[in-house]
Amino acid sequence: MKYFFLTEDWTIGRVWGTNGLWDDAAWRRSPEIYRMNICITENSERLWLHRVEDVVLMLEVRPDPVAAANRQTSIGQVMLKRLISAEQVLELLAQTGVVNPEAIAPSVDGTGSS
């Protein structure tokens, strides 16, 4: 699985997979993109953690049209090319204080328990 954080008022547009632009008809399904119940706050904005399947390489994200009109944002769309791993998510959550770094650190015996 791969992960990314997305600002609360933004939506996902086009998706690219290993075979190019995602085609629901060819894959016979939509890409697996799941918004998790974890967010961080950065510059007074909530960033929600999303999980995507491994075949997803890149996503187009853009502000929700209603939210963009209310916020006077100048950004039209963004391409997310650098999806992150689970380990990178845990590091970011530890840096923001969402999780306790000791809780995710490996134990001395390597089993994950103290």
C-alpha cells in the first residue's frame, strides 16, 4: 500500500496506474483509494491520510469548487507524484505528536513488544 495526505477541502481527480491513466472499464473497477480516520494539522489546515493500492503511481488533486470559491485559492490543481510508505507515515505522525515515537520503535528483541 501507498499513502498520501490531502487537505480537507480537496478532491481526487484523475488517477494514473502502472499502465497509464486509470480506466475503470479496462480495470473493471475504480482504483482503491481509502480516506483513513487519521489527520494532522499543518498551518491551521487539516490533512487527511489516504491509502491507495500499489498499482497507483500518481494522482491529480484539486480544491473542491465550493471551498475554493469561499477561500479565494489561486491553486487550480496539483499532481501527487510522490506517494509515501507506511514507515514514512509513522515518522510524520510521530513528528506531529499524533503518535508516541516509542510506541512505533522496534523493540530490542525485534518482536515489537517490550
